[in-house]
Amino acid sequence: MTDLPQWADLLISFFIVLGASFAFIGSLGLLRLPDFMARLHAPTKNTTLGVGGVVMGSMLYFSVTDAFSLHELLIAIFLFLTAPISAHLLAKAGLHLELELNENTKDLRKKPEQYTDKDS
């Protein structure tokens, strides 16, 4: 087992704890939020940041102990490209199915004329 310098140990720990915190908050949002659209928002934002933090910690660890590692960077790029696309497709499916929304969730479909760019 290799001994890490203290600065690397602290920096790696910071990124892993930060990533785990974001992932945990995203998971709580998925559990606690009232409807589909709100539940969709929490994991796409927070969990993406959470995985990003863990990947940064992993990149730092393997770069300090071995050679510079790009595997984790490829994982992060793939995640940051696919998470918004899948969230967009899920949101469009939810709109198409006209899923029931909570009364506190703003539904911009009720008065579309007030959200247009056209001058009346």
C-alpha cells in the first residue's frame, strides 16, 4: 500500500466527500419530492455533480499513486453528455403522457400565451 502525501490525501477526501454529499442529496430529492418533474430534477443535477466529485477524487488518487489517469475523465465526459439527454427525454415523455403534477409545481402549459416571445 502506498502512502499518500497529506495534501493529496486531504484533497482526495474532500472531492469524495463532496461527491458523496451531492449524490446523497440527489437521492433524497428523488425520494422526497412530490411529482415526476420535481423528482426528475434532483437526480439529474445533484447526482451528476456527485459522480463528478467522486471521479475527480479517483483521478487525483490514481494520478498521485501511479501515472496520470484518463479513464475517469472519459467516464465523466460520458456522464455529463448522457445525463442531460436522458433527463430531457424523460421530461418529454412525462409531458406527452400528461402526468399529474402537484399543485405547487408550475405548469407552463396552462397559459402558454404569457410565455411566448411574440408581441401581442
